[in-house]
Amino acid sequence: MVGTVDIGVLQALQEVQKFDEEIDLLSAQSAKLPHEAQATAIAQKIAEGERAIAKLQATMKVIDERVTTLDDKAIAARAKAVDEMTKIDKGEIDYRQMEAVTQDISAHAQRVEVAETQGLELLTAREEAERRIESIKQGIAELEQAKARILADYRQELATLATRAAQIAAQRDAKRTEVDDELLARYDELRSERGGVVVATFDGERCDGCSIALPTAIAEEFDAPGSVGICSECRRLLMYLGEDPA
Ligand SMILES: [Zn+2]
């Protein structure tokens, strides 16, 4: 497809390509914005915090169950001691049994004390777990705020980039009206096939897209300024603007 068009048309197509490159750059910038990754990292920390809270709550539940058991034990031991003391008071225990019963009472009292001490330790551990839950919850609230700020920044940056891209696209579309349809169709086809820069210039010897000297037979086809064809090496739209395009 070697033909000849007005040099002004080729220059317009070069500008179309430059606008498209700028738009490509902006879309690459949008894709490289760090906000999403940052928000994901924060969301992971929040999830870690929530798992830690669930674990602490499970621990608290176990503590509550143990405390209840210990309370029951203390109550039972105290009741047994009271029972024995009542028997002594009523004179139901004779002096030969007295020593054994007294020992029983003291054993019951010791069980009450052990249960109560263990219960207190557990309650201290429970309070500590509660404090940690509160502190983790506070950390999560701060992380949620940070995440919201990052996402708001992200939306703003994306909007800024999109606005710039739209402005450039408007300039590009205006410039496209200066290029004839057949050339535009070829350009669009190449852009959708390979993307990036699809227009190159021929300096009489080399294509500046791939820097390769064209075979003489092909180079000879670009015989006049305004000649346009396809580079035999890189398949870009190749245009010859003359020795010294002004
Ligand atoms: Zn080339």
C-alpha cells in the first residue's frame, strides 16, 4: 500500500499518533497508581485485627466457662464446710470423729480458697483480653480512616488523569479530521493490533521506527515526499516527508 498523500496529512497523522501516545501514557499512569495496593495492604491488616479479636473473644468465653465452674466448686466446698460445722454445733459429732471432721472442714476451706484465687487470676486475664480487644478496635478504626483517605485520593487522581486524557482525545479527534479515511483506517487497525507507536518516518534510507535500512526495491517506492507505505521490517505505517521536512 504505497501511495502519495499531502505532506500536511502525514504530519497531521504524526500528531494524531503523539496525542495517542500521551493518552497511552496517562492510562499507564492510572494503572500504576499505588493506591489500590496500599488499600489492599490496609484491608489485610484490618482482617488480621479482626481475627485477633475473634481469638481473644473465644479466649474470654473459655475463661467465663472456667470461672463459672470454679464458682460452682467454691460454693459446693463452702456448703460442705458449713454442713460439717452445723453438725458440730448440733453436737452430732462425737469427740473421736472431731479431728477428721475438722480436717475435712479445713480441706473444704482450702478448696474454696484455691477456686477463688484461680477465679481471680482468670478475671485478670479476662480484663487484659478486653483491653487488647479495645486497643485492636481502635487500631482498626484508624486503619479504616486511612483506607478511606487513600481511596478518596485514588478516585481524585483517576479523575484528574481521565480529564486530561479526555482533553487530549478531543484534540486528537480534531486532528483526525485532517487525515483521510483510508489512512486513518490503516492507522486504527495497526493501533488495535499492536498498540503503541505505529507511525514511522523514512529518511530515504532507514525507518526511524526500527532503525533498519529498507531493501532498495522497497526504498525506491518512497520516491516523493508524501509517499506512505508499510515498513517491511517493523510493519509500521512508514511515511516519507522529504529530505528536510519543515
Ligand atoms: Zn520499521
